[in-house]
Amino acid sequence: MLRKAQISLEYMILTGFILLVIIVPSAMFLFSFANKGVYGTVSTQKANDIGNGLIDNAKQIYYLGLYSKKTVSYDMPDNVKRFFILEMYQTSTSRKYYYIGIIIDDGKEQSKHFIPSDVPLMSDLASPYVNDDFDDSASHINECDPSFANICRFYNFIDPVTKPGKKRFKIETKYDSSGGNEIKVSIEPLVG
């Protein structure tokens, strides 16, 4: 009888040890996987909210006419590597395309969000929070490679605009004297 009890006890200890070896790593993996999925989903949703919101407001202001303006705010996601307005002139068709681009890079994974605009966009390069550095942003857009013969112009929003938290933007229609006196929607970050 004592022998059977010892075998039963050893069997229970061995079963418990095997379950512990299987369950603990599995639980840690599932928790890590679920946490990564939620983080990615939140960042993606925030990036889409910013892009789509800016485009929708730009359309509204554009159709209201020259010198219309509005201030909006959005919650910037974590790990924004690039945030810009792209004006791409396609030489083969002589058409201009406008996009808002947000690139999120958490060190492990990179996600790119490009939201097309039906209205012409720009920003104020005199702002200390906007630059037109081509090389940094063009590396993320294949169509801006010189082999495509497209002309790309970037309005890059820089630190502190790309940091997480609430960010405000002034959206207004104005003349773009650098591009043939065309009316465009200017999106300018308001910091402070």
C-alpha cells in the first residue's frame, strides 16, 4: 500500500512539473502576443484617425473657400518615426497627388499609413516644426525614387509634433505662390 502511495505521489509531482513547464511559457507567450496586438491596433487606429481627420477637415475648409480656417486636435500615437504631407507630381500623366503619411516604428515592426487627399495640401515651411527634407521621407516612398521620374515634395512635421499626446493643427486655405499661385489647404502644427 505504501508503494502505491509513493508511486501516486511521484506521478502527481511529475504531472505538476510537466504542466508547469508547458503552461507558464504558453501563458507568457499569449500575454505578450495579445499585448502586442492591442498596442498595434491602438497605434494604427490613432494614425488612421489623424490622417483621415486631417483630410476630411482639409476638404471642408477647401470647399468653404479662400481664407477659411479651423483648428483641430488629434491624439498622436507612440513611436511616430515620420509624419508628413506629400505632394507628388507624376510626370507621365502631368497630375499631382497629395497624401498624408504617418510611419510608426516601434523598433520591431514598422507600419506605414498613407491617406490620399482629393484637395491640394501644403504646410508652412517657415514654421520651426516643418521642414522639406527630401531624403529622410523619400526613402519610405518607392514612387519618389528618381527612376520613376516623379517629382516629390515633402512637408515633414518634426519634433515635438511627432511625440505622443494631444496635438493641435491649424487648417486654412491660402495661395501657394511657390507652385503657380494655386489655392491649397495649409496644415500647420500649433505647439505650445
